Amino acid sequence: MSSSTLSIGIVGLPNVGKSTLFNALLKRQAALAANYPFATIEPNVGIVDVVDYRLNRLAEIVKPKQIIPAVVKFYDIAGLVKGASEGEGLGNQFLSHIREVDAIVHLVRFFDDENVIRAGSVSPKDDIEIINTELILADLAVVEKRTKRSERDLKARSFVETSAIEKLYRTLSAGKLAINAGLNEEELVTVKDLNLLTLKSILYVYNISEKNISLPMQEGLPEGLYLCASLEFEITQIPKEDTVEFMEAYGMKVSGLDKLINKGYETLGLQTFLTAGPKEVRAWTVKKGSKAPEAAGVIHTDFERGFISAEVVSFKDYAENDGIKKCKEKGLVRMEGKEYIMRDGDVVEFNFSV
């Protein structure tokens, strides 16, 4: 995964609302939202800002020339159909698009509309099973190919790789996602090049109708997020000053889109650190557990290579003391070395030598 930009592919059956959701994320009509299969062929790609109130507070203090939020790259991938793993509906082409993303948002139809064609299923559970089956079958074909290659060249196959392949084959053959194979860190490294679809984190998003905004999660479905894609798009089209009142009318405190982006971060174990100066205030994305040199490398590879130390203060301390000067006077700024594990909301200045 690119450490600086998270990429998420929106997948699902045709006509479940993928392009409507994508347009809502981009706050404009970017994708063709049409009522027929394969309205989207090539994936539409959009960059979406991650809303972070901390940036505005930092900007109040340092008065930068610009504010740069963290971003998520969303791919609106064409609808998959039953038989996609065998090439149905341009399936192989679509599956290759999914391989390029870090995580998958599986959009599931949870609304009734006689004007919108329902492609291939009669219930949310069916939607999920059809898509998962196609992803599993596509992965199984990849694993079988690796198995045959390994049999031809046993010397190249390590014990760890053999174990990983066997676990994957067993799991996928049983109709389960590869993420359930129980691979350890070492095994995951040996099969990373397979780029399996069902080893990616999957976030289930249920596209509901406006009248069901406050609907409780239905039993028997994977845990996920409820949102109304058409309503979310509508929210983006009204004046900003009217959005709070509009959302309150539907009992919404936070937009479904913000929930989606935050859930994406949570699903992938990501967090944000901040930099603040007269040139810019900026949010950066790293994996939880990243050490200071890795975080420096997100800004520039030279920073990681020549890392010396990091001056770190929590956002809370920075905000409460109106900047770095008072934080230093109060001893709130810490000088951290190569083993420091970054925390969400750290305000950082890296020292390096190249």
C-alpha cells in the first residue's frame, strides 16, 4: 500500500449505486450514474479530502499559505456479475482493476426501486454471496497457478511459502475469503506478489433508501455501514450553510461519507500525523505502529534515509498552548529517535541529514 495515499475500490453488482456514491464523494457529477449494467467500463478515479478539524486549528495558530488535508483515492469500478471470474461481463478486466487498490468498499443494494434494474440477486445477502464467490474463484485460479509453478520448481519454494499456499488453497476451495486463511506475517510476505483480492480488507456499505436512514443493522449480514448514496449526493449539492439543518431533518449528525472515510482508515489500521509551518499545515497518513523514520519517509524518501530525530508534541498540547513556542517553554516537546512509534495527532518536525 502506498503510505501516503489510501486507495479504495467501490465494487458491487450492477445498479447498486456505486457511481452515485462516487459522485457524492467527489461532490459533483463525475461518473455516469445510469440504470443499466456496465454503465461504467474503465474505473473512474477521484481524490477525496479527509475531513480533519485539527488542520483548521493549526492554521489559526501558524497562519500558513495553504492547508493540505490527507486524501483518499476512490475507484468507481464497473459492476461485477455472476461468472465474472470466468470472464462474464468483462469480468477479468474489472477484477484486474480491483487488484490495484488497497481496500475494497463492497456496496450492497438495500433499497427497493422498481425503476432500477436489480441485476442477479433478490436480497442483500445474495448480493454479497455473488460478489464474494466471484472474488474467491478468481483468487483460487491464481493460487492454483502458483501451486503448479511451485511443483515444477520445488527448490524455489520455501517451507513458509508452501504452508501459505496450502492454507490459501484450503480456505478458498471451501468458499471462504483468503483473509480467513490465518496466514502469519511471514507467510503473508511470501504471497504478497499474488495480490489476492480476498486478502484485501473489505468494508461492507449498505445503500439504503431515505426512509430507512435510522434502520438498525439487519441480523445475518456482515458488519458494515448504512448510508443512502442518493441522499449523500443531494447533501453535497446544497449550500454549505444549509447542510446541518438538512441533515438534522434526517436525524444525521455526521455525513455518511465522512463515516465511510473514517471507517476506511479504521479498517486498514491507518492514522494521521501533522506538520505545521508558515508554508503549509498538512496531514499525512501512516500505518498504525509506524516508527518515526517511516513517517519521515512519507514526506520525502531523503527524510527517512537521513533521519536523525523527530521533535514531537501532541495536537492537544499544541492547540492548548497556541503553538510550538509555549510548548517548548513548558517542556511539552519531546525529542524522539528511530524507535519512536508514531501516534495519531502527533505534530512533528523531523531533523535529518542527507
